[in-house]
Amino acid sequence: MSKQPIGMFDSGVGGTSIWKEIHELLPNENTIYLADSKNAPYGIKSKNDILKLSVKNTEILLDRNCKIIVVACNTATTNAINYLRANYDVPFIGIEPAIKPAALRSTSKTVGILATKGTLSSSLFHSTAENHASGIKIIERVGTGLVRLIESGKVRSIETKTLLEEYLEPMISAGIDYLVLGCTHYPYLIPVLKEMLPEHVKIIDSGEAVALQTKAILENNKLLNLSKYNPDLQFYSNSNLSVLRSFIDDENAKISSLEF
Ligand code: DGL
């Protein structure tokens, strides 16, 4: 059982930021990563469409015998994880914007959050914000266009910087001291964001927490892979393979095309 892979999916290449955290913490684990770039961005789709895409990805991973599924996408987590948990037997790990740690640490009591429309409009996001950030001013911005640019490999382009300037301006004016990245594509923007934000503003994402949670759930279920062999690291994209390749820097990675 423990040699079965960890399955992961995202609307595209963004979830590789989560894959990296998991692989660093659990280097013996076999993994299968699905980049559903053909259907990106998920963030502008209806809840029902996000649900259908999440089911499709889950079934591909279960057909390949995954022992646990990491939904490496905030949009899919906030819209579909309750359904997935209720309908499939494997454990699911989700990712949600790290509002709670940002709210706890903020001294200006003002926190910015950049995420997709699908995440910010979800009821799961609203209940997390209500439960964990009362007394905190949250400046939300939908990162319209950012996923599309990252999916095209344009992380450092003028277009990307122009959009970020527009999204960050109201947050900076409001006096944020934490910026929460609520989309797994956005950690790839951190070097650009650091150049644009005032020095005292800290950037926070949920990647490390997701990796720790994945390890804990595998341990509790006696599913950790204790083998010392090089792991099998499979990556599949249903769109531009070279973009996916440019986000994975691991000589053992097997990156292939797949229709799904
Ligand atoms: N990586 C996805 C997320 O975390 C991006 C969603 C999208 O495709 O719009 O939300």
C-alpha cells in the first residue's frame, strides 16, 4: 500500500509549487501530478464546472492507484473538496488561503489576499475568514489574468507586473503587513511581488502547511513509503508540455502528455 503514489492535481502548472513542498518533505514518495492546463483557469468557472473537473481529475488518479489525493488548487478545494471527501474513500488534502496565520501575525490588523474569483466567492473561504479573521480588515483582490499569464510562462512580463500593480495598490494604500497568496500559481510570482511590495510586507502561502498535513495523514493511516529507492515522479499535462517542463527542476521527473 505505501508504495502507491500520492496523486495531485491543479488547473495547470501552479500546483507544482505544492508538489515541490511535498517532494522536499517526503522525498521517498512516488507521485503523480496532473496539470489540467487545457481547462485553466478554473477560477472563472461555475462551482458545478469546477466540481466536474475535480471529479474527472480524481478518477484519473484513482485509476492509477493513488493512496491519497492532494487537491493542489485553492479553487478546486474551496468548491469541491467536501464533495470529493463524501464520495471517494481515499484521504484528500486540500489547500485554502492562509488567512488564519496572517490574521494572527498581523500587527496592522490589515491583511491582503490575492486569489481567484472562484476561491473568494466560495462559502468555504467566507466561513474561514469569519472564523479566523474577526477584527482584521481583509483587502481581497481577484487576480484576474494572472493564471493565464503564468500558464503561458510569462511570470516576469510587463503584462504581469502591470496587473500586479493594479491589484496591490489598494492593499498597500490600506496598510497591509501580510499578503496571502490564495492560488497555487502565485508562489511563482514571489520574486516579482517582493520587488513591488514595501519591505515590511510579508508574503504568506499555504504550501508548507499542506506538505506537513500530507505527511501527518499518511503517518496516521500507516501509508508512508519507507522505501529508499528513487521515487517514480510522473507529471502529465493535457496542454503545453514545455511550459510544465519549465516549472519542474528535477532530473528524475517524467513529464508526458496525456489526454484528459
Ligand atoms: N492554482 C489554482 C488555485 O490555486 C488556479 C485556479 C485557476 O485555474 O484559476 O486556485
